Amino acid sequence: MAILNVSKSTYEEAKTFLYRHGHFRLNALSASSPPLHENVENIQDMKMLQDITIRLDFGTAFSLGYDKFEFAGVATMLIDRFARLDPGVQRKRCVVEIELVLDAECLLGHCNPAGHFKDALGRLTGFKTVKVKIGHLQMRLGGGPEYVMPFYHALGKRLARTLGKEQGRLEERRLCLMYHPRRR
């Protein structure tokens, strides 16, 4: 990476290439770094990101002292920030990984925070592909997806209104909804 500091033109050319072809994994919360929602504005050239994964892990949120509704607000703000990037730039893929521990209601249910979160997901129309992966502690421990199925189906129908036809499947012990909003 030191080669990038050789000249400004080398740096700009490499940066453009990395943003266009790289995959960026962003954890909403991590024990080893400041919360992403506090630093999202500081991501240099965020508008150039093409392929991103945003991980929303309730287990990490709880261990760092967030309550479920506070974390739902953080999640909504992050998704909304990426949904509002320049619509003129065609982006490749946005994957939103939701890791639930106990209660799915605050993010995927019928309360106000959940409605705002689902609306934010529905605004990810600037990406060629949008994937929403929903995992639950019970599923990771070998159980079935019964608990999250009602939320999964309701979310799929709601997002289809703005993101297009859904393709659902089980992927890596997570329920996965996939959309192609740029094909519409």
C-alpha cells in the first residue's frame, strides 16, 4: 500500500480502481472501533463505494450497552445514509446482514422504528443488487427459521414495492431476500 503514496495521480488512479472493484464490509458496531454511525460521514469518498456489506449485529449492540430501539435507530440512519448516495452513480451491490439474538420486533415488526428501518431499506434503489440476510441465534445454533419467517415474508412484500420482484432463499443459515432494483 505504500506505493499509493508515490504520487497524487497514482493515489487517485488506485483509489478509483479500489472503490470500483473492491468489496467493503462495514460493521455498524464493533468492540474495537468507534460506532460506524458516528464516523460514516468521515468515510473518504463514500460516494464512490460500489459493493458494500453492512452488518447489523444485535449481539454486539447489546454487549456494548445499546438497547434494541436505540440500535434500530442507528441501523436506520446507516441504511438511509447509503440509500441517499448520488442516484446518478450506478452501484453494484448492497448486502445488509441482520443478526438477531432474541427479539425481531424492533427492527422487522410493526412498531415505528421498524417501519422507518424498512422504509430505509426500500430506498436502496441505486444498487444493481440488494440483498437482505436475516439470521437469528436459534438458526446459528442449529434450529429452524420458524421464529423469523413472519418477519421475512412481511419484509419481502414491503420491499418488493420499491425494489422489484424478490428472490428468497436460505443462504449460510440465514434467510435471504434478493432484489434487482436497477432492472425495473
